[in-house]
Amino acid sequence: MTSMNISLPEEMKAFVDAQLSRGAYSSVSEYVRELIRQAQRRSAQERLENRLLDGLDSGEPVPVTPAFWDNRRKKLAANINGRERGAGERGKPVRRKKAK
């Protein structure tokens, strides 16, 4: 683990000290790590929400049924099999440049 030094106004330091004295955290480092974890979770939640909103704005809804997932799996398997045989994305042949 690496170290980091920070400067705080007296009011903020007093607030951190109060968190420690009420037993919520055992050290300043523990408190700061928890704040960073919370910020990371908020950031991940924001990314998820943005992706969900993008999905909602992506066009007409498609019913997602077991048949839909079966079809998706078949397309994915065909795509993977095509790539293994030298085909590119969606099974299209890949044109390779000749070595000079």
C-alpha cells in the first residue's frame, strides 16, 4: 500500500476526528478509503444509469423472450466459429495483405 498526504481546513479535520472518536472508523486512513470506495460505487452507478438510458434511447423496444436469447446465442456461436476459421466480424471473410 502506498501513502498519501493531504491538507485539510481545520473544520474538516475536526469532522474527521469526530468520526474517529465516535468509533465509526479506527483510523483516518480507513475513513478516507471508505470515502473513496463510496465515490467509486457512485461512479459505477452513474455509468450503469447512463448505459441504461442509452439503451432506452436506442430505438424501438424488442421483446426479450427465450427465443430471442436462443437466436442471440446462435449468432454469437456462428460469429465465434467464423472467426476461428479466419472470417472477420459477422462471418465476413478477412482480407489479409500479402507480405512483401
